[in-house]
Amino acid sequence: MSEIAFGIFDHVERRDEPLDRIYEERLQMVAAAEAAGFFCYHVAEHHATPLGLAPSPGLLLSAVAARTQRIHMGPLVFLLPLYNPLRLVQEICMLDQISGGRFELGVGRGVSPFELAYHRVPFMEAREMFEEALTAVMSGLRNEHLNHRGHYYRFDSVPVVLTPKQRPNPPVWYGTATPDSVLFAARHGMNMVGNGPIPALKKFTELYREELKKHKGGPNDLNPHIAAPRRGAIRHAYVAADDRELNEVARPAYRAYYHNITKLWLDFRTIPAYGFTDDLDLARKNDVAIAGTVNEVQDQVARFFDHSGCDYLVLSFAWGDMSNAHSRASLERFATHVMPAFASRTGGGVNAAAR
């Protein structure tokens, strides 16, 4: 059985509080996660929505790098169609150097057609733009000059003065939600992070392992320096002191999260994609949330690792309109009462197990 690891996922959702306070509280939360032994802090990129207050993930991550020493960090994901590849290469190099080689590079095309449209990016072309941008970014990270001629981008022997600390490049991550996305991750040797019910994850991880065997070490491997890429999934999490707190804190906050994540879909009078729900109990039943008292959460985490085929659990502790105090209390309970139950499966420490 492979060693497991825990990570943090964060949308940085809007609450009715000053923005500077929200950012400061997030930095304090990441420091607490580092002290607890979480491997990595992953931050989402969203635009024009209260779902995400980190539309420039690199800015937040540079602050995280300055406030921490061991925890890894990265976007999950950079929306590549919104970036100039040359500029992004330099930003990635800076973040990897500033963090001392702790940067983890998550990439994707973006799941919201509305967010892309606000940037004048056609959703139907986003896949092609993403794949071409990824090719250009990886070339820039690995070479002294960037040469690329494609449909969307062109670079003619541009000097790349900066280099990443991790060679040939920081570890690359990819969000998976369909069989095609799982195959894409495996063919490129990427760490994969999915979502959804445990039975579906099990099928995805099996598909991933079989495809990875065929392509690992090949010319398209984006992580040649990582022998065993991670297979992970994201879960909203709340560790409650009792059932009353679960009812009074977590359930309303999950409804607020639902309104945030579906806002743009509803603004444009469309049906929200991906089967979102505002019911925390249904989310737990469908394996997209882990919530309950300490013992209940221990059981849910054990079930995840025992049956999903994943070796990495990425937890969101701050979501919806949940107060910072409640988010931190939940994180503290998880760190002090849940994580120790899995110490024997993390190789003596979560950070040590993460590679």
C-alpha cells in the first residue's frame, strides 16, 4: 500500500468582512496547516465571482511562501488560456525560487464558460488553447530559449533568464473529472486530483494506473523526476464538536458555498453543471464532503483511502460564509484527532510521504 498524504484546497470565498482580514486569516490558516503536517496548500483560480478571491493565485502564493518554511504550495489550477505563456513561465520560476523549491504547478483550461467569456476566451477553443499553452510553458521551463509556433502563441528564440529551482520543472498537477481528463493526466505523468463518489474515483484511479504504465518516462512525461505521481481527490471538510455544531455551522455554510459556486450559472439563467447540491447531507452521501464528529470523520477518511484508489486527500476547511474561527477549529480538530489515526500510513510524517 502506498503512503498517503493530506493537502489543503482553498477557493478563498467572499465573506461579509474586509478583504485584507480574509487574506490575513488565510495566511494564518496555511501556517497552521504547515504546523499540522499537511503537504501542500492548493488555491483555486476564479474570476468575477464570490467563489474566488484569488484571481491571481501567484500573488497569494508568494505571500504564503514568505510566511511558511516547509509546506508546498501551488494553484489548482492556473487557467492557462488566460495567460501569456512566456509571462507565466517567469512567474512560475519566481515562485519556485522564492519558495525554496516548494512550488506545485496545477494547470487547466477552466470549467466555467462565463469566466472565460469575461476574458474574451471562447469556451469551445479553450481546450486547444490550454494544450498549446501547456506545451509552450513546459518548453520555457526546461530550456534557455523559448521557441514555439502554434495557432494561438508564437515565440521566436526568446531568452528565458529565470529557471525553476526544481528541475526540469516543478511537479505538474491536473484536475480530473472525466475519463478523457484522467487519460490526459496519465499520458503526461501528471499528478491527478479528482472529485466525486468513491466508486467513480476507483474506476478513474484504475484507468489512470493502467494508462500511466504505458507512458511513464516517455517523451510527453511532464514529471520525469517523480516515480509515482499522486492520485488525489478534493473534499469539503468539517470536524464538528457535536451534532448541534454540524447543524448550526456546517450546513448553512455549505448552502452559502452552493450559492457562490453556482452564481454565474444562475446569473445567466442556465442549469448549474456538475451536479452541485446545497445539501451537506447529500454531499456526504455522494462522497463530495467529509463532515461529522471526530469519530465519524475518521471513518469517512478511512473509507476514502481504503476504497478510492487514491493516496492523497485534499481537504477544504474554509468554505461558504463559515467564520474563520469555525474553520480553524475544524482544522485543529482534524490535525489533533484525525490525522494521528493515519500516522502509520504516512511514512512517519505527511510531508515525508508526499513524494
